[in-house]
Amino acid sequence: MKKYAFALIFLLLSLNFVSAEKTILIDKYHDTDNWWGDPEGTGRYLFQELSSMGFKNKVSTEPFSDSSLKGSDIVVLWNINNPLEESEINALMKFVENGGSLLVLGSHEHDMIDTTRDSLNSLLGHFGIRIMKNGTDDPTNRQGCSCTPIIHNLAKHPINEGIESIILYKPASLEIKGNAIAIARGDNDTFALGSEPLGGENIVIVAVSEKGSGKVAVIGSSFIFDNGKIGDKNNKQFAKNLFAWLGDTPEGSFPSWALYLGMLAIIIAAYILYLKRKSSKKQDLI
């Protein structure tokens, strides 16, 4: 029986290693105006949900580099207002190509300066996605004020499982090519105004791309997972599906700490049983 206890201990250590929690790196360095990704502020409700799924997060206050990205599984760029440097773009490209995931939450034309958008597009262009210079609205599918379109034209994709609609504030539309795919689009009367006007189903609101084992997702608006919007429509479930896809973590799976505790309980039970049997054998000998 003792050897089984040791086998269970070895299994526990192995399981804890392979099922380690996925780490989300939240960029603060490039967001000096309004830190949208603050896990204690604007993004609090989002990261509470992700924590229950087994994700943990850390905040980056330095430029992206191989060393600053080390140990991260998902990088979040949430409506940044300072452009990426060329070295940072190269580091992020390498990060994705080596199996990391990247989520970019953009914004409409008047909320993002050209140099920042251009730097993001220099990065995203390698994955077939470009943030356009416009802002989207829908006259018939909106909630409350104008420029808050409800998007229900959703492609079949794991991120959209169980999702009927999402709502965003004035999202920029996205241009896609190559392997990139649109998973959320406008409908017949959706329109985007600005330097690059567009209309109908040509408007892409959410796009994803895969390169090797790495994944990229881009959403045209920063107003979807913040505290004010995450509870609207299916935004919360959409966020959970999205991060599960980015982290290759099926939604509803146990976080590593739960697996650890479960295995620990099994080991304790097995050891108690071993002691009881050992005691019983001694009694038989007496």
C-alpha cells in the first residue's frame, strides 16, 4: 500500500506541473491616460471571473521584451495610448510565434492617436488584422445612447458558443486578410463613419488569427469587458469563452489549485487506509 501512496504523490506533483494556472500579462506601461486593464479598478469584474477559471494575472510596467514576457501565457493590450517600439513589436511577434496569445482591445478613430494605431497595426499586420480609422453604430440594434451597437452576426466559433449578442461602444471596424477570420460582424444596417467609412456585413468587430500554436484576438472597442459593460448582453460569457480559447483552457475546467486539493485528499485517504491495514495486520499477529 505504501508504494501506491508514493505513486499518488508522484502523480500529484506531475499533475500540478502540467496544470499550472495560465498567467495573463496586463500592460500598464503603454496606458498612461486611463488604465483600462486595472484588475483592481476598471477591469475588476473581468479578472474576478477569470480568476474563478484558474487564470492569474500580473501587471507589466516596462517595455515588452523577451524577458518581460517570460512566464506569461496571454498578453492584454487594452486601449493603449502610447505607441509600441519596433523592439516591442518584434518581442510580441516572437511571443505569439512561440505559442503565446495576444488580445488587443482597440478603439474608434477619435479615441486613438494615429501613431499608436499605426504601431498596433504594424504588429497585427503579421497576423492578417488591421484596426481601421472609423467608429461603428447601428440605428436599429443599439442600447441606450447612440454609438452603442448590439452585435449579433456571429460566426460559428468556440468563442461564440452560447452567445446571442454582445454590445460595445463605438467600435472601430477591422480589416482582415490571410488566415485571420471574423467572428463578429455588423448586419445590413450597421455602418462605420470616419476616415474609412464602411457598411453592412463588411464591418468586422472581432477577429482572430492563429500562427503556429500562438493565437491573436482583436476587438474594435475597449468598452466591452470594463466594469460598466461586462454585465450587458452576453459580454461576460463572451469574455470567458475568449480567454478560454486564448489560454487553451476549456471553460468549466478545474483550476490547478482545485486539482491539487483533490489529489491531496486522495493521498491522505490512501495513507489513512494504509495505516489502518497495517494496524489490522499487527492485531492479527498478536
